[in-house]
Amino acid sequence: MKIAFIGLGNMGGAMAHNLLKAGQQVFGFDLSEKALNTFASQGGIVCESPQTAAAQADVVISMLPAAKHVRDVYLGEDGVLAVLKAGSLCIDCSTIDPKTIQDIAKTAQDKGIQICDAPVSGGTIGAQAGTLTFMVGANSQTFEAVQPILSFMGKNTVSCGEVGAGQIAKICNNLILGISMAAVAEGMALGAKLGIDAHALAGVINSSSGRCWSSEVCNPWPEISPNAPASRGYTDGFANQLMLKDLGLAVEAAGQVQQPVLLGGLVQQLYQQMCLQGKNHLDFSSVIQQYLPQP
Ligand code: NAD
């Protein structure tokens, strides 16, 4: 298969590497020379623009920072939709708002190009290991077509509905995650202030109704969850700035449909505060530092 891969950063670089390891021919483009050099050293074919890459491929995959980059890569001056043949397939794996991909899909579908959103969960570790989960928004024909391609980069491919539904699933999940992490941080910090041992408290929560992924797998208190970022100085996790971005997407999407996201708006401010304090790159469980400077 000939695949154009646009956006070879922390996630996209590892995903493209897995495609190469699976024997696919990959034409890559990124604005970063470092990303392109790594891609070339893994056997990727470096291209000068998104169009040059897409013109040689049947499938385009994009993994870009935000909606403006995705819009640019598909619809901009050097955009890929202008050069793709009818019957080609586009898969955007970036986390963006649902409306942007729905707008792009209108132009793609007018040209007979199949397109879907397929945001991921699993982070950089999942991207490297090829164990990502893809949340796909596509019609049934496109969903069938993307499954074998996504299987080179992930373990699970979930059909969420029509184009945009993958993004809706992703931002709703991360809204809950951002809130649940802040809730666990608040509870653990209060417990410490009131004098209970953190391990005893976590043990009770994790066998009671407060139990959730944030309390059990990624507890914000150091040394509770052995493999959690909190146990290694909040490094190498899901960065505060990415959580802030995803909460921004949820709050923005809620505004478009006039749906209240009361807790989402509140915790967005907590992660905003973390970023303002220069803690952008720390794992989002470090939000506990809003309650106790040094848990
Ligand atoms: P990143 O910043 O490491 O990579 C993005 C890459 O896109 C960069 O190399 C950048 O140079 C490139 N780029 C920007 N504009 C471009 C353009 N116009 N043309 C070509 N390349 C361009 O970011 P990342 O961590 O790889 O995240 C990518 C996406 O995945 C984001 O939408 C993010 O929200 C999402 N995501 C990230 C994680 C994670 O843990 N990092 C987890 C889930 C989802």
C-alpha cells in the first residue's frame, strides 16, 4: 500500500514507523527537519509538501497538533484534497473539534474521496507499541476500508458513527478524565491534610465507590500506582497542555450546542493554571499541585 503520512511528531512519527515495519511504502511530510530525518532513517520517503506526498499515495493519514493545521493540510494552498484521485482514502488521527473534520469531509466527498476522523487513545507509548485505540467516525464502507490500515498501528478500532463522531467520543472521554483526575487529586489532598496515610486512603478508594482509572492506574499521589507518572516526578505522561487543549475542545463544542459543562469549565481553569505556572509538559495528574505544592 502507498501511504502519505502528514505530521511525524511524537505520535505520528511512531505510527509511521509501525507502517514501515509492516512493509508499507510511506511518503512523509512534516515541517520539522528532525522529524523528517528520523522518518528517513527508518526507511520512509521524505516529501517536500503534503501535496507531493499525497500525489504518490492511495491513502493519506494525518496526525497534526490542532484544527488549523488539519484544515491547512487538507484544504489549504498546498492541500492534499486538490491532488487526490477519486476513491482515495483519508484518515485524520489528530484530536480536533468535530466541525472541522465534518467541513473537510464535505469537500472530500464531493470529489469522491473517502474520509474519516480516527482520534486515538493510548498516548506515545501506545503509538510506539502499535497498541492504540482508534475512535472512528465514518460511514460503514469507509470504516471497513480503514480497519486493515489502522490495525498496523493499533489494537482496537471502534466505530463511533458518522464523520465527526470519533472526535465527539474522544473529547467526551477526556472531559470525564480531566474531571475525574481533579476529583481524585482533591480527595487525596484533603485526606493528607486531615492526617490519613495516602496508601490507606487510596486502598479504601480503590475498593469503594470512588474508584476510577485516575485513582487506580494513574493515582496523582506518588508511589500509589507503581507505573504512574506521579511515581516518576510526573514525567512521560499525558501533558497538562494536551489535557487543557482537549478540555477547550469540549467546552467549545458544548458552547456550539448550548450544553452546560459546569465541571469541565472549572477543571479547565485548574489545568490552565498548571500551564501558566510553567508545568505544561508535566503529566496531568500533577494537577494535585494546585491543592498541595508537594504531595
Ligand atoms: P507533536 O507536536 O509531537 O507532532 C505534531 C507534528 O505535526 C510536529 O512534528 C509538527 O512539526 C507537525 N506539523 C505541524 N503543522 C504541520 C503541517 N502544516 N504540515 C506538516 N506537519 C505539520 O504532537 P503529537 O503529540 O504527535 O500529537 C499529535 C496529535 O495527537 C494532537 O492532535 C494530539 O492532541 C493528539 N494526541 C496526542 C497524544 C499524546 O500523548 N502525545 C495522545 C492522544 C492524542
